[in-house]
Amino acid sequence: MRRHILFVALDRFYVREQERRTPALRKEPLVISRDKQVFDANVEARKLGVFRGLPLERARLLMGSTGTILPWKAEDYSELQTRWLDLCVEHSGAVEPEDQHAAYLDLSAHPDPLFVTQAVIDRLSAALKHAIRYGVGPVRWIAKTAALVEGASLRSFCVDDFAELKVELLAPVSEADRQRLHFLGYRKIGDVSRLPLSILTRQFGKEGQRIYDAVNESLFDPVRPSYPPDSLVERMIFESAMEELEPLQSALIEMAQRLSQRLQERQAQATEVIGEVVWETDQKESFSRRFTKPLRCPRSKTAALGLLFTHVFSQPVKAIGVRLPKLEPVRSVQGELILNGKENLRVPRLDSALARVHATFGENSVLAASKIVLPRRERLLKEWRRATGWN
């Protein structure tokens, strides 16, 4: 299956937020600094030749006594970052922020990734009023390069599209190896893509394999979903409303498998599932269910989603989504191999399971044998048998 990675970056993310808070800053050069470089610059600063990545001392010389330089502070932009990433999560369950203004989205699971790409960009543009750079490709570096070079283009790029670009833009390769490629005469990405693996490994050793994979779209560099940080989200958006039961059930099975894999990667488990369905009429419905047994494996996920979405197949569906909130670390318990009089290690796990049952069905739903009170007659007969040995 060909991967479809979307890279999204909001232009002038930081200066626009500062201008929104202090409108007077719009009339003068404004620079946000980070690591002694220009991290962002507004229109007035760019007119003076200031650009992202410029050394801060050089920017001070260009701006002279005019303008304002503010140090970057993550907390100043955390609310805006959460706002726009939440919009991305509505279209993809695999969102990995690269910075507060940029993120990768894996759209491979959608039947029509470019249709979803357009939906993401339209939603962000309408909600944030930001200029947006974006690109789509089979691997992360191609998607990001497409955004940086093309700015915005609704198509999936490949290495051949960048054959004429300088080798310095081959992001997965270290800067030292890019300089060496340039020195050896391979000054364009297309020049490198035509090299056999044998030459690359002879010149660069183990790194030759990485260079070869990078220019052949086979570099393993997946989107690592890290937003939202405390939950997992999966979504499936259909270009047209689905009416048949079979493809919807297949979509649920696929979502269950992806959720299980991601839970395994995080060494986490969940007991609550929140589902959402978008009908053909664009109406939405959310519903949730809590399970007494933690959900971990694909089988349990498939069963849980089947129970959750049973009622949604009564009318055409445009999209379905699943969220596992409040993830917990997996608690692995290994029983003792030799009985040594110590408390059994299974007790904490049993107590935890019993607490969940009581929370769901009531305190009297399950009782320990020691807490069961027998009728007086049965207790009397029990003591009589014990005293006389009578059966």
C-alpha cells in the first residue's frame, strides 16, 4: 500500500499570534527569536530583508533601532497549537507535531487521501485564517520538501519531482554526507537517485544504505502519532456516504488493528471507547462505552467497536471515528514460581478488576466468600457437623 503523508505548516504562526495580542506590533518590524536565530518574522521585518533562520545579530543590524524582538516561549502559543491540532485530529488519527506550527498527518488509511487533504486544508483555512504550506508524499521528507518548494499543491509527490533540486535539500541525509555528495559531483537529487547501492556503500559505508533508501522512497520513517498525548484517535472518512454493511465492518476491523498496534507501541491499555459517526446529512452523533476488561489485542478491539457501532448502519455514513481516552500503562503481573508464604502477586490485579466491576454494577454484584453471611440455621448445622463429624 502506498503511503500518503501530509505535511502542514502554518505561515507566520508566531508573529501573527503576537500581533493579535498586541495590535500595535503590526505597524513595526517584529521578530521571534530562538536559538540565536530568527524563528519567525512579520511582513514589516521581511521588507527589511529579515527571514527565518537568519542569525539574530544580523537581524538586529538590518532592523536598526526599529522593531521588536521577542524570545520564543512555548507557553505563549500552546493554546493556538492545541486548537489547530484538534482540527487535524478530526481528519486523521495519526498526527505527529514537528513544531508548534507544523505537523505530519498519515492519511494512508483513507480511501481517497487527496480528498481528505483538501478537507484538512479547507478546515484549517476557514478556522485560523492562516496562509498554509502543505505537501503530500509517500515518506515524510518528500511531503515536507513539497510544502517548502511548492508551497501548496494538491497532489502526491515523488522523488522524480525533485530530481533537479540541489542535493542539500535531501533532508534524511546528514549535512556532512550531503556536502560530500556535492564534492563528489552529485549535486542534484536526481544524480544521487541514479547511483547503485554498491557505489553508495563503498563511498559512505552503512550510511550508503540510508542514502539509497531516501532517494528510492523506501526509507522507514513513519508518522509516530503523538497527539493527543494521553489518548489514541482513529478516523475513516469516505468520499461518498457508505450504505453497505460489509465495507463499514471492514473499516472497523482495520481501525481496530491500527489501534491495537499503536497501543502495543505505547505499552498502554484502555477501558473506555468513544465513537463518533457522521451521517450523510452531516449530522454527528457521539457515544461511548466502558469495558471492565482492558482493551489491548485486535480481537478485543474489533469486538468493542462492533458493540459500539452496531446501530450506525441504519443509514448512509460519511465518516466514523474512535477515540481511546485516558490511556493507562500495561500492568504485567507474573505469578511466583515457588510458593514461599508471601502474598500472591495476582492479588493487586484481582483487586483492581473487582473495583471496576463494583464501579459498574454495584458493591454487591460480586462478594468475597468471607463476606457472605449464611442463615443462622446453616451456620448451626455447619458447627454441629464440625463438632460431631456427622454428615
